[in-house]
Amino acid sequence: MADELTPETPEEEQPKKTHKQRKNGLYPGVSDELAESMRSGWADTELHGLEPIAQAAHTLARRDALSRRFPGERLVIPAGRLKTRSNDTEYPFRASTEYAYLTGDQTENGVLVLEPTGPAGHTATIYLLPRSDRENGEFWLSGQGELWVGRRHSLTEAEQLLGIPAKDVRELAEALTEAEGPVRAVRGHDSVIESALTDKVTKERDEELRVYLSEARAVKDTFEIGELQKAVDSTVRGFEDVVKVLDKAEATSERYIEGTFFLRARVEGNDIGYGSICAAGPHACTLHWVRNDGDVRSGDLLLLDAGVETHSLYTADVTRTLPINGTYTDIQRKIYDAVYESQEAGIAAVKPGAKFRDFHDASQHVLAEKLVEWGLLEGPVERVLELGLQRRWTLHGTGHMLGMDVHDCAAARTEAYVEGTLEPGMCLTVEPGLYFQADDLTVPEEYRGIGVRIEDDILVTEDGNRNLSAGLPRTSTDVEAWMARLKG
């Protein structure tokens, strides 16, 4: 790490910054001659004439809306820092949703600051790490230097791409410490920034900022809708990939399915948007089965819940429950068709002006009817729903907001989300399911170990809704025909 400098130290007396060798490295040290050699002989690689990123105009509008909501206050939104996986290895970095939403940037250690310009209005500055310093050896001696982890944009390049004035992030902590006036910050992403603001922020005020940024994402702009469609389209191709390799998965495990989908996500997008659920057989009854280490057997069902995340960090969230051998058994089809009917009722309830929870209630009503019809619950249906008795076999909610987070807008107030009203531009999932645990003695044996969920990504439109994931078949007969075509 670089030596600490203080403003009081005269420039000529300040020590030259150096970077330590890694512990237990094979080289004992750095000679003066090598250090001098590494300082020079490098070409100028500055990029010029860069075009702004596609979402630059949209991020500007989002910052303007944020400014109007909190006039006269300094707002601090960090990207976050690398998280250690083990020892000196890190997890792949994923910028905080709030930061990426407002800037379009995805680099670690970045911080967006909106400085108030008076009673109304703000100026935005993005604080970033500049290019690695070759004078002090940071670019090759630091584990996060460019020689080790790759080139990063210069501050000038970042300004051109993002449309935001950029400064060195290493100057920010001191600037925040000295700053006057009210401050709000998004917490949980950058402990260094939070430490610098300890005496200037309160949890209550910061929570108001987090809630606003969550609710602001509820209605998607045209760029976001396009990105969600890209994510879904790639996800559809990922599901097709899985169907084509089910025979190989039978010879190995659920991990073959997980790896197959992950390949599509990395080839066409940034990553998977969440841990893929590749649940074969009775594992489909575990709602968030992400171990993906079980057997894949002909005659069983595969519940695949997965989504590609685009390079701009928007994710799909789609589920299909597939017969591994290509054909549903009678009991599998009976349960699948009931879930499909439930989903149809839910999707029909998604429209402008409807309450968010209407689609959940519509789906649950159908499931309760089926459970009473099958003799698993005693009616009437209204009693079942009032007591929530159907939840033994359908525990989760029927859907959620979707966007940059798979469970988007999670910090929104209840009255703005679950009890809120649907508007054009909102995107949500509709995903009813029935799950009969393998050890459930309250259902006939033929039901046990069967889990079915069908999930689609639904955009609220001016006149109703649009199923972004309509490229995947949903009825049991259409699923079988689709699988037969893919398997040849």
C-alpha cells in the first residue's frame, strides 16, 4: 500500500510511494534497476473521441429526478469494493445497483456524489480510480494494478463515456470529512466512505435515500425495457441449450445443466442474474435449490429457474418445469396443467390500474380450487384462502418486481409495492407453483416428489401486458413438442 501523506508535509519531504511485494513471492525484492526499467518505455494508450454509453441520457434523467427529491443535500452513492473470496482472491465485482442505475458505470471503488448548488439543483461528480501510476510502480507491484487485473479508464475517458465530471476517488474521503451541510449516503457497499461520513449521516435519513432509489426503479424507461428483453431472449436460448444436453446431464448431474446455462450467460451477457436453480426430481420441491449436485433421471421432472444478466446488469428470471425424457406422465401433466391455469389467471390480472397483489390473488385462487378438487383440502375455496391452507404446497408469493436486481425494488415501501398500483413500464414475474414434498404423508404417493413452477417476465403496457418470455412454450403439449424439435 502507498505511504500515508499529510497535507502538512512539505512536498520535497514527502516519501516516494512504494508498493510491497506479495508475501511468499518467489522474487526476494525489487532492484532499483528493475524499478527504473518499469517506469519507462510504455506507449501512450489514452483513448480519444469516445462515444457516450447507450444509457447516458437515461442516467442523466435519473440523477435529475434524484436531485429534485433531495434539494440542498449532498448525496453519496458508492459502487462498492471487491469482496474477498479467500486469502488474496476476490469474487467477481458487481457494482451496487443504485450506483449503476445512476451512472452506467460498473467499476469497483467508484462513488457518485451529488453536490447541492443551492436550495435546488446539484452538480454530479463521479470519483474513480485513475489509471495505474507507472512512476511509483503501482501498475505492476500492486495486486490491483493494471498489469495484474487489466487496464481501467482514465478519468478523461470516463467523463466521455459517462457524461459526468470525474475526479480521483482517493481524494474523496478527505473531501467528505471536511464537507458542510446535510448528507445522505447509500449504506452497505463501501465501509471506507461510511467511516468518513460517520458524524454526518443518520440511518433514518440514509434509509429514505435507499427507499427512494428503490421505488424510482419501479417504472422502467425505454432503455431498461430493451435490456430486459435482451436478457430474456438470451435466457430463452439458454433454456434451449439445456434441453439439447439433457442426455449428457443424465450421465453426470444437475451441474451439467447449470454449466450449460452459465455458458450462454457468459457468452451473451455479463453473468447469470442469480444462482441458477437446476432441480431434478424431488429437488424441485426445494424452492431455492442451488446446490445443483443431484442426479438427473429419465421419467423425472427438471425445474429450471435461471436468468441471463446483460452487460448493463438487467436480468431475466424465467422458470420452466420440463419432463426429462420429453413426455409428462399423467400425474405430472395434471399438476403442471393446474399450475399453468393458475399462471394464466395471474397474467390476465396484470394491467394498468390493478393492484400489484391482484395477480397473486388470482393465481392462488386457481391453486386452491385445484387442491380442493383433488381432495387434498376441504372447501369451500374461500375458507382455504382465508386460512392460507393452500400454502402447504405453494409457500412462496406469485411474483415480484424485476430489473437490475432479480428481486427489484426490494427496499420500496409496502404501500408503493405490494399494496401499490401497477403502471405501464413496470416489469414483474408471474410464477405460481405446486410442490409436493417426497415425505408428505398428506398427499397420495403418486404426488410425492413432484414440484412444478412456471415463471414468465411480464411487462405492464398501456393496454394490458406483454409477456417478454413468450418465446418459451408454456402449455404441457407445447413444451413436449418444443423439446422434441430441439432433441431432433
